[in-house]
Amino acid sequence: MEKKPKPTFYVTTPIYYVNDIPHIGHAYTTIIADALARYQKLKGKKVFFLTGTDEHGQKIEKAASEKGLSPKELADQVVVRFKKLWQELNVSYNYFIRTTEKIHQEGVQKIFNQLLDKGDIYKGVYQGWYCISEENFLSEDVPVEEDGYKICPDCGRKATLLEEESYFFRLSSYQKPLLDFYSSHPKFVRPQSRMNEVVSFVRHGLKDLSITRTSVRWGIPVPGDSRHTIYVWFDALHNYITGVGYGWNQELFETYWPADVHLIGKDILRFHAIFWPAFLMAAGFPLPETVLSHGWWLKDETKMSKSKGNVLDPYFIMEKVGGEALRYFLLREVPIGQDGSFSHEGFIHRINSDLSNDLGNLVQRTLTMVVNYFSGELQTPGEEKELDRQLSSLFEVTRDRVIAFYDDYSINRALEEIWAFLNSTNKYLADNEPWKLAQRIEERSRLARILYQALCAIRASSYLLYPVMPETAEKIWSAMGEDKKPGQVLITQFNFYGLKPGQKVKKPRALFPRVELKEFIGGIKKSTIAEESSRKQEVKMDLVSFEEFKKMDLRVAKVLTAERVPGTNKLLKLQIDLGNEQRQIVAGVAETYSPEDLVGKEFIVIANLQPAVIRGIESQGMLLAAEVEGQAIIPFFDREVPPGTKVK
Ligand SMILES: [Zn+2]
């Protein structure tokens, strides 16, 4: 059934929990939301984009008291960091909702009362296994362990058996309405695999949901029964309506609700795809269009988490390459819904190949030719030939595909299309060789056409790129002498031949200077990435040819001296003898070997590995070791071998 397009678009991110500082995962969700918001504005929609912070609950109370702060003070500090990051990433949200705001608290209490009157909320006694870390009762099907406890499947911590008076939401009454809703809205949850998960969970039956606590003080009080505070999820989820005017700006609320898309990480799917629509049904609100669940960013194949110390700091990356490159990488690298793996190699490849080469050089080169051959003034182009027309018709096709992909939330596919078109533009220039035509005076008008055509193509691709890289698109347009910004032109009004002869162009500074891997490795201690992980990524699981293997210079090394690297538990600094030279290496083996264990021992090192700086100490090689449960075990020789002997 084809629905009439709505004139508005409402997109949300989850509200972020303030016990954590902003990391790449937060940035990812928020950048997706921003790209969608900007795209919908290009389509002429009125857009509302909501983000914010979740500030209640036991974990916040605990984190704050550990820092000697009140929970609100802690939240205030973290909010500043989120807002600063969104500003630097050019995130165009309309409202930043905080669950400690009066408008939110009053809205939640109002709905609570309404559902209480209606009988969808009632008072009872809850007994269950509770994970303090997740602030969540474990699901009933988690088995009891031999010691009589349940282990939280999410964090692995021992759960606590709790019994307390609690208000319940009558979730069990909504099993059938939810299933009916899913079957009439098969795209409510995307991707499809997640929808299937949700349906199967609900089919197994739903139990009523405990939604208040007497054990937690830091929360919204239950109206008229202040011994209870409202459990964080009932509180938090309602931000999507209080943040858009519910209870304080009815006109705003009616303009934008229901949301078009709630962006979420897959770990909070159940709350958004089951509880949230049930709460809304109970209160009589229309339901959101789509819950779009994205995957996690893994660092070198492991999930980033604070406890593993491998969380990527977006500031560190932005310092090196800028926010635009980060936006591009995150949205280009993986389809929304799948997990992405962040490696510095992959990141650098995207920047150097896609941004610096395909896009940056194209812009730079073309504008430079206009500056050099025509003193920077766009000329009236000569006659349009078949080759030129091919480029403009290719754009029509590209634009339609890009629109379809953006509409389908397949941003990575949209970017693929844009890049294919950039490559065709590069090929157009290579085929037409304007630099040769420039040497022949009789070809001036042909030369003018080719440069005009190429600039139109660049202007058009940067227009399509605008939702993902707004600042880059604006820079390109301004270098072409456009007075409008790409964000001010509607898609329906966009014209490939929008450039006017007489327009003055200027040579821009390089948009994306190339970056080198060592810039990232050298700065690694400044970031929060564990120092070991950058070394681990040298290991690739692909097959190598014998030729490639031979490139590795493996040698027998004898340890002359060994000492701990101060301030670390893992690292030893070793002086080694390689036969005809001595070297220094830093090795992550201190948890397995003490310095005196190693002096006089021989092992294998990769002698021609690029030196790395670890904790400020240069390491000129790496020893080989097996890793067993985080412990490095070094293979030693069963007899004395002359230092420097080649291993093959
Ligand atoms: Zn847990």
C-alpha cells in the first residue's frame, strides 16, 4: 500500500547514558541520524532531530558518588562533552533532551498516572534476579548456576535475587496487539533479521513488566507514592515524546509525532521494539514508523568496551583527519545493521584512496586548470558532444539511485554510487586530456566545455554527498564561486548545469591531505586504545604467498638486559643481540615473565618490522609469542643457537 508522503520527518538517537564518556559508538548513531536529517531537508521535509542524555538510575548514582559529585553534577559534566562532540561533528540536532528536565519528568508522571487510572499499571510484588550493572531484571529463562545464583548474560556478573513492592505495566495484555502490529508493519524493525527476532520473542509470551523501584533513589518519583521511583526504561523511552513537545508544546508534538525513525544499537532492541510500542499503545499514541537497529563497531574484531580498554576516542581521530573524514568512514564502511570492524589500515585506506585521491585530487586538479587556463573564470562552454552528454545522463541515473538508497537508509550504498560517479568523472578527464588541449589555441572552446562539464559533475556529486559530508560539500561549492550552499537547494530543484559562465572559481587548499599509519601508531598512547591492539592488527588472517613470507626477516635474538617499563603491568624493555647488532624492543610479556626470567634466553624476533613507539619508547622489532588467555608464552629453543641466525 502506497502511503501519501508526510511533509515532516522526525528522527531520534537513543539518549546516551551519562556514566560513560562519548565514544565512537555514540558518534556512529548520531552521525547516521544527522545524515538522514540533512537528506530529508534536501527533500523539502520539515525535520525534527532529537538526541540527549539518560541521567537517572543506580549506575549514575554510584558513578557520581565515586567521583564525589551529585548525580546531577556528573550528568552536567558529561552533557557538556556530548554537546561539544556533536558541535565538532557538525551534528544538526534540533533539541537535546535531558531526562532530569522538568518537562520530561512531568510528561512521564502524567503518562504514569494515566495508565494507572486505566489499569495498565498496577501495584504488586516483584521477585527476580537483578543485574545491578545493567539495572535490569534478568529474563526468566536464564538458568540458575550450580552455586544457586544467576549470572547476567549481558555482563557476566552475578545477579542478586530481589523482592520488592513494585508497580507493573500490564505488558502481557499487549502480546496480541503487538503481534498484529508487527504483521501489518513488517518493516517496523529493520533490518529484517531483527524483526524476526522480536516477533519470535513476543510469540513466546510476555510477562508484566516491573517499572518502579523502591531501592533506587535517583529517578523520577511515582506521583503520589514517592517511596517508588520510576524504573529507568519507562522513564527513558518517553523522552521520544517529551523531547518533541508532549506536555509542553502540543503544536510541536502534533507536527512531528509519530517518529519516522528511532535509531538504536542492537543491544537495546527489545526495549524499543516491544516495550516502547506497548507503552504507546496503552497511552493511545500512534506508533513510530521504523526502529532502525545498527550494529556495533569492533576494534580489530573485538567489541569495544570500557572494560577492555579498546574504546576509540573520536577526538583522537578527528585531531588527525577531521570530523568529515570520520563521518564518511563510519557511514561508508558498513551497511547499517551489520557490525563494522575498525582498523587503522582500513581507515587510512578510505581517507587516502577515496577522499584524498578520488575526491580531493579531482576537485583540486579541475579547479587548478580553470585557474591556470582561464584565469579562474568559468567560460561559456563549447558545443556539448556525446561524451559530455554521457556524463550528465550518468548523473541522472546516479541521482535516482542515491535517492532510493538514502530513502532506504542504505547510506553506504548511496556513497558507493556517488564514488562510482566520481570515478567516471575522473575517467572523463583522463579520456579528454584537457591538459593537452590547453596547448592548442584553436581548442579553447572545447577545453572550456570539458572543464565546465567536469565542474558540473563535481558540483553534482558533492551535492549528493552533502548529507554525509556537509562541510566538504560547502567548501567545494564555495570554491566554485556558488553563492548558495548545497543545503539550501532542494533535490527537486537541483540542476546538473547549475554553474554559470562568468563565475569566478578559486583553487581550494587540499581537502584531504594523505595520512600515514605511523601518525596513528605514534599517537596511540594519547588515545584510549590499549597499546597492544595496534600491534595485534599487524596479524592478518589472509593466506600469504611464500614470496610474502620471505619478506619477513625472522632472526634468533639473545636477551642481554631486561627491565619493566614503569607504569605498565605488561611491558618489558629488552636489549637484544642480533649477532651483528644490538637492538631495543618493547614486548608485552611482563605478566608472564619477570625481567630475570628472560636475560640470557633466546627467542625469535621479526627484525624488519617497522619501528613503533610504545609508551614513548622505541621498539625496533617484535618477538613471537603465543597468547593464551591474555598471557604471552614465548617459544624458546631446545639448544643454544648463534644470535642473528635466520629462521625460516
Ligand atoms: Zn549484567
